Amino acid sequence: MFRTAHTSALLLLFVFLMPGMAAQESSDFHHFTDKKGQKVSAKLIGVSPDRQQMKIRREDGQEFETVINLLSLDDQQYVKDWMKKTPMAEAVAKAVAKSDFRLNVVLTRQTASVDKHTEDYLVLEGRPTTFRIAVRNLSREALDGARLEYALVWEDRTTIYQTGDKTWTYTAVSDEGGASHRVKQTGEIKLDSLRFNGEATVETMPVSMEQVFIGENNPYREDEMIGVKVRILSKDGLVLNETDSGGAVITAMKWDDIQSLPAPNVID
């Protein structure tokens, strides 16, 4: 099934050729007629793998999709002949179809129990955080060989660590001037074959959201999760779906922007 930014309603797709109005002459354009007698001059540019739909480009450059069996019998035969004589018809159809996989991706944040350490007047807490990713294939075509890429983004304001003498302490960054200390953790997971309505569930690697208290109830520094961005790629590297969770900030971030962020601070 093809993707289009326009409605595929035949009322908009097919326009009457007014008497006396000459259509642009081109060997690539064809006067399609539907079963109600409505006509449009357009170029056939692709057919879906199931041979049920076609994609056309009108002379004004707008592209539409429609069901082939709504055409007149002569035009249905024209489409069949086009498929036989057009070597790239299969390739065009498959390439377009790949980008139109309907995938439902649900992201759920999960947190484990707090890892807590107390040293004199300091209370140091770390909470392992992951995201559960559920991918459901809503397309009639099976999805094979796909992979899932994810990126967790957060403000890394403090790092808790254990010293050589087994005491716990921390490092912290300054919040002066509203400085950003964004970091990222990325990962890639191969997905099993997903048939129609099939679902795969995976999890990101955990990251620790850390918090430092001066005394029990006086927060001093804490990490802040911004969100997660996930994309599904075909075996050929085509992006089939991109989804995020966390709010406007992660939504506004482009994939390349996230990749340029540093990794979190680690103290051995």
C-alpha cells in the first residue's frame, strides 16, 4: 500500500476533462477512467505488490493512490500491460511498499528498585531505568530482517561511584547558566520475523538515574531523563518507523543530533 500526503478519495483523484480542454500530450501520460466515467490524465508510476493498488502522478505533479479494480476494464488492462512491459515495475512497487509498513510501537518506561548508599551526611541513590519496546506489525506483508535502533537521552548531572577504600561518593556538574549536560546511550536489536499482527518485545540496556541528597530530604544534584527515541529499519536500511517517548524535547531532536551527544561520564 502506498503512502501519500493527499486523500485517496476518487472524488478528488478523478477530475472531469472539460469539453474543449486539451490534455498535455505525453507518451508517459494516460487518460484513466473510473467505472463512474470520471477521468484524469496521469502517469502510472507504481503498483503495489498485491496488485490491488496503483500510484499515479497527475500532470500538475500531485501524486495519488487508488484501487485498480475501480478503473474501467480497459484501464485495468492498461495497468496489467504496463506491469508486463515495465522491467522496474516490481522494484518500484517493492521500494515504495517498504516505506509504507504500518508498525505500532509502544514505549514504556520501567524503573527498578533504588540502589541507596549513605555516607555521613550524604545520601546517594541510583535507580536503574529501562524502556520496554513493543513492536506490532499491522501490515499484511511479513517484516523480515528488520532491526531496531534506540537512543536514551538524559541530563547527566551527577555520577555516583565507590572509591578504593570502599566508601561511596559522587561528582557533580554545575547548573549555573542553565548549561545542558545531555548524554546518550544507544543500542541496536535485531527483530525476529513479524507476520501480520505479530509482535516483538525488547528492552533497552539499563541506565542509572542518580540523585545526591545533603541529608535525607535535601536534594542537591540529580539526573533527569529526557526520553527515548526508537526507529525501525528494514534489512536494506530504510527507516520504516520512528517513535519517541518523553515529551517535546526528545520529539524535536533529530537522530543525527542525538548521535552527536557524548556518552555518560563513567568513573572506574
